[in-house]
Amino acid sequence: MERRLPTIETAEVGSGGCGGVSRVSPVDERKGARKRLPTWFRTTLPIGQSQLRYNGTKSKVKEHGLNTVCEEAMCPNVHDCWGRGTATFMVAGEVCTRGCRFCAVGTVKSPPELNPDEPRELAEAIKKMGLSYAVITVVNRDDLEDGGALHYRNCILEVLEKNPDVGVELLCSDLDGNMDALGLLLEDLPLKVFAHNVECVPRLDRTVRDRRASFQQSLRILEKAKTLRPDILTKTSIMVGLGEYDEEVEEALRMIHDARVDMVTIGQYLQPSYRHLPVERFPEPEKFADWDKMARDIGFGAVASGPLVRSSYRAGMLWDEAMGGEPVVTRDSTGSAVSHLISREAIITARGQMS
């Protein structure tokens, strides 16, 4: 199967001939340049009922031979999410028609045909895992006229037919800007959240994303989704550490909010391999807490910001926050998301110490 990672020159530089000075190959140079993770990159494991539920979910995944993005992507938050009955699945294949320079998913011009049994298989997997909330993410399928919209719709409908009490979130592609396909996808679809990631600040589009993607096109998809289905919450995610400036993060957040997006997550970019874009910086947790406050002040209904936050971080809880619930960052914190907010537990403890 064709696989392309459009980010590295693989030819080695010669030694310079007899007596010449040997030079490091571009590959070895990039391998040596990869930054070490800072000391604050750690999270805590679940305890009590959350630990029991995680163990139960993991056993079901192993027993039934199920595949989830959570495990395949080695997500640092898998214990937290599975302990709360949430998991993420990728549909429409294992390879993508685009070659974004931050993404580890393989790239092909002509992916295999869609699996007609995938909606049923996905629904059965969610049922076997006993989930309460499922995130369905997709690869780009620019080879299809509708970008895969009808297939995504069928997957969601099948999931909800077999799991009527499960909350479903779709992390969708931009459908190559096809608004008719978006309308087909969302018409009367019983979805809780429509998500699509802007990925990076606008200036870095050409550096980070495939040429067919852009910040503006992503905003158009998100805004159109809200216009078509104002009852569905919209959500996006932005990565930092790719060379952006702090003021560009604020500008991007304001543009996203102007597109009527309800929820936002902000996380650290991590280089999947030496072939991908290098990490430019590791903002400290305090900076993520500042961005959390900024996003809330701008007006987002739910925010998760932190070095270990990913686009599907505490997805069900984030929806609950946007609906008026407690901020996810103050609920049984694992350290993945950070904030200047004080948890209810901390307030109760402080009041008890003062009385």
C-alpha cells in the first residue's frame, strides 16, 4: 500500500571522499534535533470507580479484538476517557488523501473503497465496550464526490440505532469545502457535537497543513454547520508549539469564536517522528492556563487547554460543560488540562479551613 510522508529528504550526504570530513545525513540530523519532553508532561491514573471502569473497558477491547484511536495513537488520556465511558474511533479507512506535515496517518492518492460493513462493525464495537459517549473521527476522502459525508452519516445512524443512549460526536474533515455534502450529512442527524479542527494559526497553514486545507475553509465549515443545525454544538482544536506567536493564538481564538464555535481545545503539538515537523517550543503549563482564561473571556462555552490536551479530551464532559455543567478542568483533575479556575472541591476545602 502506498504511504507518503512529505516531510523529509532521505538521501544521505557523502563523506567528502578520501580524507574528506564526513557529514551527518539529513535523516540523522533531524533525529538528533528532536526535543525532549519537558518535566511537566505527565498525567495521573484513575482511581476508584474510574479505574474499575477503565479496566472493564480495556478487557472488552482485548476480548473482542476492537480497535480504537485511543490505543493506536497512544493517547496519554486513555485512562481518563475509558474510565468515564468515552472512546474515539476512526472510520473511512486507515490512510488519508492529504499529507499534512504534523500527522502520522499515511497518505495515498487513491485509498481503498469504503467498507460497507463499517457502520455495523462500529455500532457493535461501541455496544461491546459499553460506552456512554463516542467520538467518531475520519480521514480525508477527497477521492469521493461527497468527501465521505454519506458514509459518516450511515455510521452515526447505525451507532445510534444499536446504542440509543450513547452520545455521539463527529470529528469531521472539511469535506473539501463541499457545503452540499455537509447539508446531506447533518440533515436531521441526532448528533451532540460537530467538530472540525483548524489545527494551527492561519499564518502556518502552508507549513503545517496540506495545501487543500486552510484556516478559513475550516471556519467556513464550522460556521455553516452551526447555520444548518443551530441545535448542535460545534467544536474545534488548535495546536501550539509549531512556531506561532502568543498574539496569533489570541487572534485565532477570536476568529474561531466569531464563527460561532461553542467549544475549543488547545494542546501541545508533539512530533510523531523525525519525518514530521519539529516542535518549535513547549509553552509552560502557566501559559496554557492563560489561554484557558483568554478563551473563556472571549466567550467560549467550554474550554480545555493544556500540554496533554487532545481534540477529543474529555469529550462528553466538555459537551456537559457547554450545556452549563462544571468546567472539565476542575473535575477530578489529572493534570492534562490546566486553568486558573478553582475547583468546587478546593473552594469547599478552603471554606472548611476558614470556619
